[in-house]
Amino acid sequence: MKALVKHPDTVGLALEDVPVPEPGPDEVLIRVLTTGICGTDLHIYEWDEWARTTIPAPMTVGHEFSGTIESLGSNVSGFFVGEMVSAEGHVVCGQCRNCLAGRRHLCKQPKGLGVNIPGAFADYVVVPKTNVWRHVEGIDPEVAALFDPFGNAVHTALSFPVLGEDVLITGAGPIGLMAAAVVDHAGARNTVITDVNTFRLGLAAEMGRSRPVNVLDESLEVVQKELGIVEGFDVALEMSGAPSALADILANTIHGANVALLGLPSEPYSIDWSTVIFNMLNIKGIYGRQMYDTWYKMNVLIQSGLDISPVITHRFEAEEFDAAFAAIKSQESGKVLLSWN
């Protein structure tokens, strides 16, 4: 089969012929249709310090995908050949305190598909049966391939009640854009999304009724007055990892505001803890998706009419992977997909 393989000590990936993996007794073999490229994949492609110390190269990479079940391990039941599926990308240990308590998303030592174990940038991928997610009938394979990052957006956006609330989202990357669509769909009164990337702020208008704000040109204080927000935002979702974004959140939220942090900073930074304490802010860190509550919520959102497809801006064949990564690095893209048909 074709697969995108990361080799050690070299930038980029290699499209190679590798053996089709054999599913074990508790595993499922999936024929891949569509894959999405995310920031993690870009780190691996560029072979930065994190990637060099994390990826057991050589290895097939990639974790965002949709496909159809090709075959089942001998112990697998409840799934059928030909079903449209994706997979939760975190393979949990099943033995730590949180796993044993049913809180699998809080596993102490999860293994990442395409990060620690062979991934989905290939014609076929093998995943444990406990990680397979069956999609609703008729779902677009491209939308199905987004359920991993869509799950990050849903987990973050619905960590706190947003119905009737004024919501600030800092960071208009693909996950921030999908989060904006989710909170709009969930009944937020106002949704404001900030960034410095004009291309991605332009996508915000297609993802719902969000008010895009380029913080280089506009003041959040002025935007609040424009929207009739008197005391500040009730909920804030930090999706960028930029220190200035969290500073904007602290300066523009009400006392007792709920703040969810998904964006990963490139290095540690200080924050104004006096504001956090005196304003009695509730801050929650978000990583991945809740297994599998978030997945059920994603299904319901799609079935109830939420359209996340405008976040897809580029489509390439698998053989065009270098062009696909170039599109991401250009900063003028949303989600970039590879087809494995």
C-alpha cells in the first residue's frame, strides 16, 4: 500500500510502498478515504525538536481520517465490513486510575495515532476496536475526516454553557473557526473571534455569524460597545497559544467568567494572576476529546444541521502531499485534505 513515512534526520515525508498492516484479534483494519493535515503533522514534516524527540521514525504518520472497515480481528463484534468510520486518535493504557474510573480522556500515558504508533496517512490503517467511531449514515467522508479536530473544537466550546452568553474566541485557526460555529449553533448571544490572519478571519463569516476582529486594527473594547456587551465576555476560548491572546481574555471578561484553554504556547509565559484571582475566573485546560461524549455531541451537531465544511479550503491527492504542506505553511488555508481514493 501507499503510505507517507517519516524517516529520521530529514525534513519532509516520503510516499512509499509498505506492507498492508494485519489487524490483531482486538483490532480493525480500515481502508482510508480522506485524511486531514494538522499542526502536529506540520511539526513532524519539518522535523523540529519536538518531533525529533517524540516520533519513533521511520513510521507512517497522520491521525485525522475517515474510511471504511476492510476487515475485523477475531475478537471484534458490533462492527461490519464497509461501514464508514473514523477513530479516536488517543490509544489509552486502560490501567491508570483515570482509565479504570472510565475517564479515558484523562489517561496518564496515551499513545497517539501517527505520533507514537503507525498512523493513517496510508491506504490502510489498523486501530484498536475501542477506538473505532461509527459515523451516521450518509455523512460526507470529508466532514467525517475532520472529527478529530472538530472534537477539539466541540470539547472546548461546550466545556461551559454558552446559550445566551457572549463568547470570545482567540485564534481563528481551523479549530477556532469550528468552535465559533459550534457556539453559534448552541445559542450564544454574540460570538467574537480574534486573530491577526486576515485570510482566516475571512473564513469566519462562512462558519456562522461570528464577528471577526483583527486585533492589529480593532479594539475589543470598541467591539464590545458595538455589540452591546456591557461588562465583558461571559465565556472565552483560547485557541492560539499566544500570550497576548490570554492577556486580551483577562482584560475583556466579566467577573466569574469561564475560560477554556486549548491553544498550546511555544514556550512558558507569565500571566496576571491577580486578575485571575480578584475576578474569580474559572480556567480549564482542554486536551483532545472526551471519550466518547464529545463524539456523540459531534454526531448530534452534524445531524442537527451544523455545517463545518467551509473550513476546508484545499484538497489534494495523496501524491501531492508536498503541495498540501506548502498550503498549510502559507498561512492562507483552513483545513487541508489528502485523498487516498
